[in-house]
Amino acid sequence: MEDVIEVVNRLNELGSIASLSSSEKAEIERLYALVLDKKFVRTSCSDCYHDAVIEMMLYLKKNGKMKEKSEYGLKNGALLQMEFGSSKFYTNENLTDDIAEEYLAKYPDNIKFFSKHPEDWQERVNNRGKAYDAELLSLIKESLKDGVSKESIFEEFKSYKVSGKKMTKKLLGEYIQEASDIISQEQGAEDDKGDDQSDGTDEGSGDDSGDGKE
């Protein structure tokens, strides 16, 4: 995958070419999908490829990185509003998987406004916030028990995906807290078990044999 600086340099080169070849146009289409995570749509405008280069340059200048890949995409012209009267709107420019699923949890019928979505989108929406991923929780729990620092756990699992979604720092923090709570509960149970065993006494050790003579 190209580095942002490499992409910017190449866009500068492509933008300076007055008459683009077919291979250069194909390269712009490929970079457009890479930078903006959407398909380039050719128009009748003769400058559409140069306009695409400018659009990519402005996005990279503003954000300093390529758009995060999303499994959800909106149809052209679609605009999402999470709450009626809210001033916050979402387009393909700022749409993420988490925002899309939060929206669909409220308005599932509006899936018709999406041009792309994962096949199991309904299952993902229905399971939002209901349970932790057992495998990831177990891995984090073992790391904590082995003495691995939280900072190292963040670094190790930051690219981990659950149901196709990349972990956020906030969600990883919740997993770490849950794993810590489980460890504390297990240690408390072990301590209680040890206390119960140490409380037992042997009362039958005395000699009950009689010394009387017949």
C-alpha cells in the first residue's frame, strides 16, 4: 500500500499533465478508490480527472491520511441524519462502520440509502453492545495475567478485527476493563476457597481409649 507522501507526490505529477493518457487516467481511478474509498464516476466534463486529483489533494491536505476503509457506502446524494433536528449530517466523506450501524439500529428500513453493506449487516446491528468477542477477551485476559502492560496491549491488538470491524481505542479500553474485572473476580473466588480450607480443624485426634481395669 502506498505511503501518503508517495501518493501526494504522484498526484502532483498527474495534476501537472495537460493531456492524460489512458494509463494515467486508469491510475487516477485507482488512486481515487485508495484515497477516498469510493469509485470514480466518469462524467462528460473534460476536466473530471483533474478535478478528481484536486479532490484527493484537498482531502489528504485536510486529513493527513487516506480515508478509513468502510464496509458501508451511501448512494450518490444520500445524507444521513442521526436525530431529527440535529445539525450533524453524514455522507461518504465522514461515514464509518460504527456510525452506519448506529444509524441502521435506529432506522433499519433506510438500508435502501446504502450502495454497499456487508451481508450480515442486520446481525451486526442487532448485536451492537450485547456481548464481548470471547476470543479477544480471552487473549487480553491472558496478556494481563502474564503482566503485559495496558499500553502494550493497545499496541498489540489495535489492528484486531471483530465482525470485520477494526478495534477502536475506546472499545479496546472496554475490553481491557472487562478482562481486569474477570481476573479480579477469579482471584476473589480463589481467596475465598483458600479461607474455607484453612478454617477446618481436626477434632478427632484425641485418645479416647479407657485406662480403667476390670
